[in-house]
Amino acid sequence: MGTINYPLVSDITKNISRDYGVLLEQAGIALRGTFIIDPEGVVRNQVVQDLPIGRNIDDTLRVLNALQHNKSSGEVCPANWGKEKPAINPAQAKAWFEKNAK
């Protein structure tokens, strides 16, 4: 087995699930939640799925890449944005939409 470069936690006491609002108290289980928290401790994105719905790692990575791109460039990332697609310079948004909107 290899190493991972991100923290994993256990929630035996269910305090984390409770704090993030994903705990189903009566059932004693948590909904499927993914939270992207920036280095300052601010939740920048959260997706909570009902129990029968799995998470989408590709979309989580897209959102993480978009947040990192915004931080480094100041550009904003439209729906379905990916590293290979253009982002939007807020000062030139009208031109971006004229060129890229369908």
C-alpha cells in the first residue's frame, strides 16, 4: 500500500458528522458528505448526498481545481469547467460569454 497526501479521520463519536450537519441522529449514521476546506479553515464547497447516492470524485476534483485556479488567477470557473477549458476574467465576462456561451 502507498501513502496518501491528505488527512483521513474516523468519527466514532459522531461529533464530526453532527457538527457538519450530516448525521441522521435516530439511525446513528451519516449522509455521504464531501467538504472542501481551504487552508484558513473555511468550507469552500460542500456536497451532501442521501444514503443511496454515491459521491463523484471527478466532480470533487473539478471543484478543487476551480478553487485553486481562482485563487491563483482571479478568474472564475463556469459550470462544467475543466483545466482544458477557458475560465472567465471578471473584467471581461461579457466577451467571454459572447465567445463561449451557446
